[in-house]
Amino acid sequence: MKFVTAFYKDQTFVGIVDYEETGVLLLNQAEEIRGGKSDFPASMTECIALGDTFIEKVNDLLAWIEKQGAASQLYLPLKEVTLLAPIPRPEKNIFCVGKNYAEHAIEMGSVEDIPEHVMVFTKAPTTVVGPNELVLNHQNVTNQLDYEGELAVIIGKRGRAIKKEEALDFVFGYSIINDVTARDLQSRHKQFFIGKSLDTTCPFGPWIVHKSMITNPNGLDIETRINGEVRQTSNTKNFIFQIEEVISVLSRGMTLEPGDIIATGTPAGVGKGFKPSKFLRPGDQMEIRIEKIGTLRNVIEK
């Protein structure tokens, strides 16, 4: 299942995109047609917090639709809705893993920059925008805006001191994040927060793919294109720290909660890594594709 947050007729809905990625089922709307009322939560975070109960309710609704042969009446053309970020306003900062591909660590410094322990920084919730939304160029504060295509992990249930062998049980699903970064601010302020947290610099989406559709998140092809040019290409099997370890390390003394988002790091090929650098320019089109998830597209403000 591919879960979306969609804006339709001045309302925001949680929905499901069909297999062909051409239609969307708005859960509350469909449930009201079935029974006259709906008790699906209004937000993705609230839905995720229901855990298995949410998935069971969705499966029950889908089974009824199939039995009634009502898919053609209940699924809306995807082009008629506006997809927002799957979680439009996260309740916490986005957890971001730094230098989680050896080749990226080297392009940003040297072999000595390959970390021995999980490196984590965060992005503010106000950075989040959805697929096809404009990313501000922020030319008043930076001239070194860069892209970073990353697999995103969405936590599905509350946990602390999570064992590595149990970590994937705490995942709800997977998505895509573009960790847009102001490199000059990142360098100037030493800590990453300001350079990583400019408004609109966390494109996220286009949907969350439920974990049942991805058996091995540590083995997915990932590619970033800028204006059609391939800049990043790798596979999450090249993680230095696999998802299970990242979740375990984060949760050792910190409670992870439903709706928490973890960006798992970016491969080599960022703009700063080229000689000369290839920073983003106004009007640039960014596309990040991850196997079994889809493509996240955004444009830099002209």
C-alpha cells in the first residue's frame, strides 16, 4: 500500500494510491460511502499511531470495495488531487544520518571522514514540502544550495532501547527525502542545523510505501537527477550503518514515536563533490528515484 496525504476540494485526506499510480482512494470519503460515517483519523501521524488496527481497517475497506466492484466509482484520478508531503508537519525534527555512504564521506573530505559511529543531525519541521512543490532558492542567505537524495524511514510504533534484530518491527514504511542543504551555511556555522533547516529544504514524498511491500530496505537502488543529468546512483546495500543499527542507536536513550522520520543518508554525487562544484540554480529540476517507492520531483524557485 502507498499512503498519501492529499488535498481535494479544500479538505485534506489520508488516502491510498492504486498499483498503477493513476488513482487515489480517499479513506474517509470511501468509508462514509460504505457506512454513512467514518472514524479514520484525519492525519497520517494519527493513522500510523493506530498501528496494526489502521492496516486492518484499510484492508477491510479495500475488501469491501473489491466485493462491490466499486473501485471505478471510489478512486479519484490522481491528477485531480494535490499530493502534500505524506506527513505535512512532523511533530519532531527530522532525524538525518550523515555520511552513511563511504564514497560520500570521501567526496566531502577524505577516507578519514568515514564515521565509526552513526552521525546524526536534524532538520526543522518547517523545512518539509511535498512532491512538485517549489523549493525556495534562498539567494538572500546562500549561494551554495545542494541536493541530497535519501531513503526515508517512518517509525510506526513507540519504542526505546530497540534491539537491532527487532528494529524493522518498529517501522511503518518508507519514502523519499531530498535533504537540500546550504553548504556555505553548513560550513560557516560548523553545526549543521541552520544550513539544513532553511524553509522548504526538505522535499518529502510522494507517498509512504508500507513496509509489507519492501522486504529488504537495505537493498534498494537510488538515483538523483538534476535537469535530467544523473548525479547520484547507488544502492542502500552500501549503507555504512544499516537501518536496523540506526534505529537501535537512536533509541538507546531516546524514545522513538509513530510518525518520526529518519533520513538515512545520501550517496556520492552531491553538487559540492564535483570539481568544480555543481550547486543548484534557480529553475533546476530535481528528481530522486528509489526502487519500489517511486520518484520525488521538485523545482528550485526561479
